[in-house]
Amino acid sequence: MPVQGDPTSRPTKPRSASDRRSTQAERSARTRGALLESAARGLSRYGYGNLVLEQVASEAGYTRGALYHQFKDKEALASAVIEWVDETWRREVGRLVEQEPDPVFALITLAHGHAVYCRRDVARVAMALRLEFSGQDHPVGRQLERVSESLAKRCARLINAGRRTGTIPAGPPARIVALALIGALEGTVIALAGRAPHDELLAARAVVGVLGLHRFPDGLALRTGTAPDASARATGIST
């Protein structure tokens, strides 16, 4: 109990309205993040049609009411998950790609990073939903197509840049090559799920093959931390 007249005793300062709002915003952000991660796992495993919102909320540690406070319905939740996964990919993989000045290294960095990223359940949302909504006109499918188109444009720009510098050989239109590259990359990580580090190495091999290269560029092993002889054995491409 504070002693009357004690100079060290101070009355408790009431929290300001801005402090309370900040705390509420932080709680809301934590709730939203947990629900998004749970929904991403559910979409990856069960797809959109079989996703049960009550189960999403329960696995995140919240009630169904908390979920509906954040998201209007299943469509809004799936849309938010796609946006969240895309933002996470850009932060974890896209940032590394942007740091590579050489187009070939940038594309191989994308392959390595994407393979590592897709080792998590939540990362396979786009692949699962793309299969489910193929040929359908649905808002979730349209949003997914916009995200996919952004990646295709990124790859096409890098391919064109590599062709201008002579590091990527001429061939089919850059967009066609970009689509083939993304398809080969996603097919590799799906087929090799749970088989690290082979997924990462063979994802790089897939990219090198689609680009029409006959060998890994000089310095690739140094940047990726893979020994040259191991890289050659794992990929079958001369270093």
C-alpha cells in the first residue's frame, strides 16, 4: 500500500483512448493473422469447396463469431488468404529476386526461393485453388489469376532482360517461356513435396532447362551455397 506523502508513490495513469485503440488494433491483427494462416492450411489440404469455417476458427483458437467479425463469408476469407499468401511470397521470395541484378540468377533465385517457400502447407494455396477453379468464372479464381499474371509478367521481364544481355538464348515469346517456367517449377515442387533439398535443386534445374541453358551460370554454386560437384550430380547439368 502506498504511504501517504511518499515521494516515490505515483498514481496510476489511466490509459488514453489512443492506447486502448492501439491495443484493440493489435489484438484484431493477431486474430486476423491466426485465422488467415489456419484458412490457408485448410484451403491447401481440402480446397475451397470442402473448407469448413467453424473448423478454421477452431484450429486458429477462436470462435466462428470471431471469424465472421473479420470476414463476411468464405469467399471473403479465401480472397484475403490469397492476398496474404501473395504478400508473404513477395516479402520472402520476391525481395531476394529483386536483389539479383543478373536476370538468369534472378530466375534461379526465384526457383530456389519458391521451392523452399512451398515446403509449408500455407504456400500451396495457389496451386490447390488453381486446380479447383480451372475453367470456372468465380471471384476467387479471378483474383488468383491476377496474382498468377503478376508472376508471369515478372518472369517475362527477366527473360527479355536476359535475352537483351545475351545470357538467355532466343526462343519462343518471353510470356510463353514464362508460363512454361512457372508450370515446370510448380510441378516440380508438388511432385517433390517433403523431399528437401532435392526439391530446391531440381526446381533450379527445371528453370535452367526451360530457359534453354546448357549449364548453370558461373558463380551459381557460390551464391546458393551448393558445392559445384554436388550441384552437377543432383541436376545432371554441367557446371
